[in-house]
Amino acid sequence: MKTIFSLLNSGQNEESGWLLCVCFDSSLQLHRTGSGTDCTQIKSLQPQARSGVYIIQPAGIKSKFKVYCEMLPDGGWTVFQRRSGPTVSFVRKWTDYRNGFGALKQDHWLGLKKVFFLTKNKSKMWTMRVDLWDHEGGTAFAEYKNFRLGNEKAAFKLQVGTYSGNAGDAIRGAYKGIDQNGYGFSTTDRDNDGCSPCIFGDIAESDCSFSEGGGGWWYSKCGSANLNGDYHPTGQHIGWASGLHWLTWRPPAPYSAKATRMMIKSA
Ligand SMILES: [Ca+2]
């Protein structure tokens, strides 16, 4: 990518190994860049850094890539999922979930490979935060310590540690036996879920991605969390198995969130 360095931020210089600029790429889109390995490092080196698109290079990884950084008082968060409407479809196959899709400043999925690159480095610990917005103006969140993903060979297996928050621990599930922690990622063309089949009442279900709207997720049997299903607008947001689920939040009928965000912070 051709980059014109148009403005150099003062305070730090090249010799210190840290450079922040406001840059325009060849399409003249404004983005911010720094020599950070992730949004948390950029924010800690440059406390006044604002939320936006940055180029990062995770430690030990050859490639650089763009991410949206949510710069909050508790640190810089690297966003890897955002939903706010129906425009970007999350009904996608394995390759799209691996590589990412959507627009970073809008709804998007960063890509499992990039999240794996970020969390691969064992010298850092990662916290994953899920934010949920309901259709009545309320919000809720869930945070997980010790988040990381396995490599592609391990189907980007989900690892989460201790939960905190007020949305409930939907990854471990609304009832026993449906924990998604430790499961690989599934799409309609790559089945790594816990059903072969699962029996739900009089229905035998073998493919959670298909039955939950076609989005990819770390389905177990199939589990209580799935924020990559079909987008349901206000008024059509209750009772759909395909919606943006976090079933420990707003029970009992499946409640589809109005907006969601998933992001990670390093320590
Ligand atoms: Ca299956």
C-alpha cells in the first residue's frame, strides 16, 4: 500500500522506535498508524490516541494489517466483530470467516487468522469483551480473561478464562453440557460443532451453523452464544433461533441484539 506521511505527531521520534502519523493510503482514506503490535500498545504508548483504524503488526508476525481500535479509558481494544444493522451479511463460509469481511469503520468481522496472530504470542494475556445493545436503549457486557484462539489446523479453537460482566456467561451456556469453550469454529461448509446429531425435542440437529442462520461460530451443542447469526430489526427481534444470541441475557425467548461488538485487550 502506498502511504503518504502527511503529519508527524510530536513528542516521540523515530529513534525511540515509536512513530505516529495521520496517513492517507492510495484511496485517500484517512487512517492512523503506529508501530504498535496491537491497539493496547498503541494506546499505552500514545495515551491521547483516538479510536479509529490503525495498522498493526503483532509480535512475531511478518504481516501488517488494519484494525479498528476502540480507545477507552481502560486501554486500547482491538475490535474483531461489530454488528449494527443488516447491511453486512454474516452468512459466510469458512474462507470469509478466516480472512475477514465488512468495513473496519462499520460492521465487520476482522478474521480468525488475524485474531489468532494477535493472541498467538504467549507472553501476552488477552481479555475479550463482548458488548450488547438491546432494542430499548440498554446495554450489557461480558468479559473473559485468558482469551486466545488456536491455529487454523485446530479450527481456531476458542479458549476463554474467568467470566465477569452483567450479560451472563453465554459462552459456558445457560445450562450444563453446552459449553463452547474449547470448541473449534464452524461454518456451513466446515462442521466442528458438538452435534452429530444433537436431539432437541423431536428435532435431530447435526449442523448448528445451518440451523442458527448460516453464520460462523464456536458452536458446541449448539450452545447459548452466537453473535454472527441473521440480523433482526426492532420488532422482529424476539423468538428467532437465527438472531444475534446471548441467551444468558434477556431470557427466556431468544432475543436478538440490536448491536454487538467483540474486542480484545492485551496485558
Ligand atoms: Ca455437527
